[in-house]
Amino acid sequence: MLLLKHEEVADLLTLDETIAAVRAGLAEQAAGQAQVPPRITIDSTSGHGWLRVMPTILNGSGVMGYKAMHATPGVGVRYLVALYDLASGELLAQMDADWLTSRRTAATAAVGTDLLARQKVEEAGLLGSGEQARALLAALSRVRTPRRVKVFSPTPTNRERFAAAMSEQLGIEMVPVDSAEAAVRDSDLVASGVRAGTAPVLFGEWLAPGAHVTAISAVRPEARELDAEVWRRADVVGVDDREHVLESGDGAAAVASGAKKAEDLVELWELIGGRRPGRQNAQQITLFKSVGTALQDLCLATAIYQKARERGLGLDVGSWPHARK
Amino acid sequence: MLLLKHEEVADLLTLDETIAAVRAGLAEQAAGQAQVPPRITIDSTSGHGWLRVMPTILNGSGVMGYKAMHATPGVGVRYLVALYDLASGELLAQMDADWLTSRRTAATAAVGTDLLARQKVEEAGLLGSGEQARALLAALSRVRTPRRVKVFSPTPTNRERFAAAMSEQLGIEMVPVDSAEAAVRDSDLVASGVRAGTAPVLFGEWLAPGAHVTAISAVRPEARELDAEVWRRADVVGVDDREHVLESGDGAAAVASGAKKAEDLVELWELIGGRRPGRQNAQQITLFKSVGTALQDLCLATAIYQKARERGLGLDVGSWPHARK
């Protein structure tokens, strides 16, 4: 087993490698070779946060494993992925999965955008200026090239610094704007990579015809980023996991308000496999809402493991745990 | 994080320490401080075995974690437990959980016997002569002292060797017998610690009035060790996890045959907490059927971790994974 630390795995894959890994995983799912059961989340009754485990088997790739993540009040969130060889059962690696988690989310958003957004986009609007927003914008820019990106974040210096840094990094015109509405109005691509609170920050009435919306921030039952009108106006709603999106605050509100029914949500692998239709014309509004899946985690973990082995990274602790006949 | 290998954790706790740890965990569960959700099991659709993850939070003990186990055809079964400090979220240890798994099962069987069997027992009958049977008999002998133990295992040399070794180890008269029926008839304690197949090996018609039956071997849906008559004759059925016992082959057959209803199954913590009655008199037949829970795993893992720290065992890899604010 190779034990990999955050410093060893961060930035080990290029953006294109992360997107390719997620795309291959979704193709494997479309081919019926991925097993991604509902995850387990336990909220501590003593107020000490929560623990989640998400196992999956990728029969095509020949790997299996799980992500374990937990949030501790006042401390933060920790992530790990355990990766096993399916045929031999050997535990190949355990890796710190903080970097992987933000990147697989961004990479999945890029695949969702590639599947649902119009080919030609002019303006993009981004909500958020943190690490998640940075990863999201960088990934989206690998599949679509907006002429200009408007960015909103509540603190002026944050959005200004973000605009300057990302403009330099991506070579795209970036404009800080002073409201979420200003970022969203008239944008062909709209993306939310905020620190999710309990109230929506992105409202459907702002959306232009033809827009594609990416929402990756609000994943917990109590968290929100979209109002129900975003869902109501969306002609196609892509998701990474129907069941878990419906458990998110946004998904639950969309169904409760009657804006969408559960069966309206299309999983990305259904789009990739051609089982269900995506965007039909340039005027439709499309939405991709992501909560994260163990499939995405395991695809990236596999690619990270291979590169770590090539480069001789990590602590090899030998064969562990042992097998009982 | 302390990484502990099989050789380091095997035999680290005494039998009495394992029983005390499980008993304390069940008391914590009875006090409403343990969170033990249904586990996830994925059967590989490509024929490469299965993967199971079992998370739990012990709010009273201040720990949380999970067991991950997987079976690989032609290789065997591997187990690990990850143990976290609940308040800080630090991953304290990951340990090979092979030893722990057989011992927590035996320790739980001892607690079940202590709660359900008559105080005074004369004869005991044991099915099985492998490692699991050895651990089971050793644990049961800590809570009840039979005058004589009859042991059956299909291969004569196995049961003879087992009888000789355990007689010396436990100081109890051990008699190898040539059929399961001979072991079970007239026994006050009956225990099955076999390598479970797909057919019952222990039949209810053999049971004497007042007998207590322990069955720990058949945990998978396709596996069997008890016939439905064992369940039908049992006045009290104790289990470690009602839902998962009902998914086992024996539990499913008991309900399907009408021998018992789901609500007839009493969880051990309900007995410990006095919520539901146990044995009422010396003539009743009682059954304890175990499939294993993450609660049992985590109780033993906590005790193992503490002793490993005291003794300076294991590989300390530092704080891992890191926390994101």
C-alpha cells in the first residue's frame, strides 16, 4: 500500500488529465461496468460533525475502493480515498483526497458543460472567488472559451484579486462585478462555486435564453445555492447522482416546489451513453447540478496512483492488510 | 495516524478485555449514544468478490470510524478498521482487522450467552474446529463453565486435534463426536463456528429444552447454518443487528418459513438496557444469531489502539489526512 500525502498528490494531474479521467469513468458507467451504490452519511448526535463513506467498484477499470470524508466543527473537512486492485484484492494506495475532491468536482462540471452547453459562448458569469471557484473556472475553460468572464464575490478585494489572477492564468478577460445578478445576466455560461449558505444566491429570473448553469457548491440537505426558478426554467437538468442531488437542499426544494420531478433529472452517463437527450437547440436553458460521486473520486484516484508510482512518490508500507484464506 | 499490522494487533487484548469492550459498547448503544447505520455491500458484477464498508459513531466513547472488508475469489478476505477521534477529527489509527473480526464475533457471542443462557450448564456442543470455533469456545468459556464439551467437525483428525488442544488450553473435558447431532443432543450450550456452506448443519429437532444456541458462521445471503426449526423452537431470539440478520440466509429463511417475524428478533442492547425480556425460565430455548456490527469492531479497535500506543507498536505516519478549513 502506497500512502500519499496532500503535498504529494496536489497538482499531480493536469486539468486535462482530470477531465479525461472523469469522462472515462462516466463512459464506463454508461457501459454498465460501474457500481455506485448510495453512500452512507452519519451526523453525530453529540454535535461533532459528520462522517461519510462512499464505496464503488469499477469493473471496467479493474479497481474498487471508497472515499471517507468527515467534517469536524472548528477544524475542517478531511478526505481520504482507498484504492484496491479488483482482481487481486490488494490495497494499492490510500491518499489524502482534498485536492482530488475539488478537482473531480471541477472536472465533472467541465464534462457536464461539454455535454449540455452551446458550443459557442460569449459571456460567462462566475459566483465565488475561493479555491473551488478557481478550480471550476479553470476546468470549464478547457471545454468552452468565453470571451469574457464576470466574477462576483461579496468582498470587493476578493473578486478583484481573483479576476486579476485568473485573467493572467487563463488568458481570458475577467471583470469583477458588484452583484450576483450582474454576473449572471446575459451570460451564456453561469457557474456557482461559492461557499454555500442556507439561502439561494443564483436566481432563475436572471438567466438568459440559451444559458448553461453549473452548480457545485450546495451539496448538503440544509445548503442552498439555486432558487426553484432555475430548475423551473431549465429545459434539461443534468446531475451526477439523481438520488443524492434530490437529497441536497436545492434538489429537494426543486421537487417540493413542483419545478421538477425526480425523473426529470438526467445523469451524465445517460447523456454520454445517448440514453436520454441533452440540449435540443440554442435557446434552451440547461442546468448541471453536482453533489459528487465515488465514481469521480475513484477515477481520479486511479490516475493519481499511476502517476505517483511512476514518479516514486509516497510511503510504501508493503502489503497491508493481509489476506485470510 | 498509527498503522498497525496483523502481527502487531493479534492477541494484543485478553479474552476478558475483548468481552468487556463489546459489553461496554452495547451499554453505550443502550444509552442511545451509538450510531450504527446499515452498512453497504457491493457484489462485483465482474465476479471479483465483494466490498463492504461499515461506518459508526460512538458518541459516548468519543470515537468514530469504519470497517472495510472485501473478499477476493482465490485469495481470501481482508479487513481494516479506521479509528478517528470524534472531537478533533484526527485519524488515530488504521489497523489490520482480521484478528479483531474473529475476536469481536466471539466476544459478542459470549455477551449473548451471558444474557440468554442458563447460569448452570452441564454439557456443551460445538460445531467446527477452525480458528473461529477456537475463538468462540474460548470466549464462551469465560461466561459459562460446562462440565464437558462435545465437538463435531467432518474430518476426524481435525475434531480430535481440536478436542485435545482445547482441553489443554481451557482445562475442560472435550470429546470429539462423529455427528453434528451427537454434539447438539442433550447440550445446554450449542455453538456453531463452522465454515458456512449453503445448507443448514444445525437442526432444531435436536435441541434439548433449556438449550442456548449460538450461531455466528453464516452471515451472507446465500449462506446457511440453522434450519428454520431452530428459530421456531427458540422462545427468545437475540441478534446483534436485526436488519442485517434478516438479510442473512438463515434470517431470511426463518421469516420466509413463518418461524419468526422480524419484530421477534431482539437486539443485544435491548436486552442489556432492559427494554425487552430475555429468558424467562430454565426450560426455554434461546438463540443468539450474529452477523457482526461496526459497533463491535470499533469497540475492540479502540481498546487495541490504546494498548498499541502504550506499548509503542505500529508505524506512526503523522497527522494524515490533513484538514481543510
